Amino acid sequence: MRPVSGWFADRYGARRIFTLSLLIFTVGSILCGMATSFPMLIATRALQGFGGAMMTPVGRLILIRSFPRSQLVTAMTYMTLPAIVGPVIGPVLGGFLTTYLSWRWIFWVNLPFGLIGIFMALRYIEDTDRDRTVKFDFPGFLMVGFGCVLLQYGIENVGRPTIPAFAIVIVLFAAALLLSGFIRYARTVKSPAVDLTLFRLRTFRIGTLAGGICRVGLNGVPFLLPLMLQVGFGMSPIVSGSLTFVSALSALAVRPIASRLLRVFGFDRVLSWSAIGGAVIVAGFALIGPDTPRWVIMAYVFVFGIARATQFMTSNTLSYSDTPAAQLSRATSLGGVLQQLSVSFGISIAAMLLGVVTLDGSPLTPEKFHITFLIMAFIPLLGLPGFVRLRPEDGQQVSGHIRRQKPI
């Protein structure tokens, strides 16, 4: 639902859609905890996912509209923190709940937060004007949705195939056909499900595409690292979770200095150096072994979290820094899709590479994980050509950075 969340917000009001998505997510969570069979759990998880998919982009839209551009860095910092901290805290909290209570509490714990969120949304969020003239692009929605699903499914099956090789080729070909078909189709309709004209904005294009490619490489680490610690090193889940948890703390450490970094260095330098630093740090995980002191692992994970949080916060802010107000709803929808795909593709590619290095049937030894980390380290560098194309004036009203001209 992410591609069309902006359409729903424009047509029915952002506050109403945000509150409704919170309600659907909360009800879905309760039903998940009450599931008595696997099919019922799948169905209720789909309902929960429906609400969650609408909640994030509409919430981002409300946040961006509520702050002036000069305070967008602060707003996006608060918006990005849950996306960085959540995947780290989630496994630790989930492990605690399942160990000492029940797996059902993984879902029921959402109830109080959902109710608080609904109350605060109705109390504090101002509704926006509605536009009932734009029609819903159902054909485009189907093409984009099925294209993304098939693409991710095909990538995941490269390393650990659950279907024959020829079927993987067909799936990937079908995904390419649907997505390329939508690109042609979008030129013929007035309001397509995904507004591709947004890519004409340099800051949005570089922030979402170059930033997204960089995030793919960095998003593989939260998947690979716990596996290496548990499967490769033989650590328990609770020990592994306690070591990886510190990256959430580093995200909190970046928040107060993000604005200062952009004001001093600008978007181009912060994004370039965080991509290079992130790539070097990802490669450095190949130097960690079973005998590495745990405090060293924690310190290294903390440093990685700083590079990852800096890259995420900066690229997200850049994406909306120069976007006209009239296009914000569609920009947050498309940006949300690309951001979620960077998470999914990061995990899928990491899993695919693990499968490739063990195609001979060998076990997942520390050396196999080291090879995978080294390969993943190249991905953030693929975003550099985009970052270096940024101009000094890009996002200037957000960053406040003024680059001094060199004397002639």
C-alpha cells in the first residue's frame, strides 16, 4: 500500500488515513496474537502489514508538512530513528517476550502503543485539505506491486532456491517486464500510482536512488551479523542480541550532531564520506573472529551504527529538501517504497550471497560470513557517483551550508 498512501492522504485527509492505519495495525496485532492456526496467522499478519504500510509514509508526510524546511533535518532525524533502532531492539525484546511470556505477546505489546498513537493523532494532528478529483490508478498499482514482489522473490531464490532455475529466470523476467511496462504506462496517464516525474528533481533522485543503493549494502549487516555471531561463532541469541544492540545507541548519538554536520560540510560531503566509511566498516567485520573480545565487537558495532545512522538520516532529508509542497504526498509514498525495498533487498542480497558461498554444501563457517561481508562492502560505494553529482546549492535551505568560493 505504500505506493498509493499519498493518494489516500490527499483524497481523505492525512490525519484520517494515519489514524485509520494505526487502528488497522493495532487490530491486526491483536488478531495475530489470537491466531489459532498458521493460515489465520498469515491472514492477520497481512492485515497488520496493510496498516503498517500506510502508517509510515503518511506519518512522514504529516511530519514534513508540519515543519519549515529550515527544521527538516531535525524532523527527519526523529523520523529515521525508529527505522534504525527498531530492527536492533526488536530481536532482543522479541526474544525476551517469547522466552519468559509467550510468542503472542510479540503482537499484543503493540496494543498500548497503538491506542496512545490514535489518541495523540486525533488530539494533535491537524487535518489537511482534500482533493477528490484525482482518480485511483488501479492498473499501475497492480503492475508496481506485483513487479516488486516478483523481483524480491526472484533475488531470494538465487542463493537458496525453492523453485527450479528456469522458474527463477521466469520470475525475474516477469518482474522486469511489469516494472518496465509501468514506466511506459506512467507516461500515458495523468496521475499514475507512482509519480516517476519526481526523479527529475536532482535531490530526490540522488537521495532515493543513490542513497537507496548505499542503504542496501548497509542493511545487510543487521541480518548477517547476528547469524555470524550465533551460527558462525556459536553464541547464544541473548549474547548476540546484547552485542548488536549498541548500534541503536549510536543512532541516538548521531541525532544531536546531524544538523551540525550538514551545516559545516553539506549534503555531498556527508553522504560521500558516510558511504565510504560505511563500506570500510562493513568490510572490517571480516576481521572479527570467535576469539575477538566482546567489548571490541560492541565498540565496532557502535562505530558502524554511527556511519549507518548518518547515511540514513542525511539521504532521507536530502530526498525531500527541494521537493515542492504540491508533490510531497507522492514523494513520501515513492520514497517510502524505495526505502522499504532497500531494507528488503539488503536482506535478500545478503541471504543470496550466503547461499552462493555455500553452494557446495559446506557449513556456514566464520570464513563464509567473512567473504559475504567483503562482497557486501562494495555495494555502498555504488552510491558515490550519485553523491558527487550534488551541487553546493542542493538542499541548502535545509542544511544551511554555504560553501565558500575559492579565491581566483
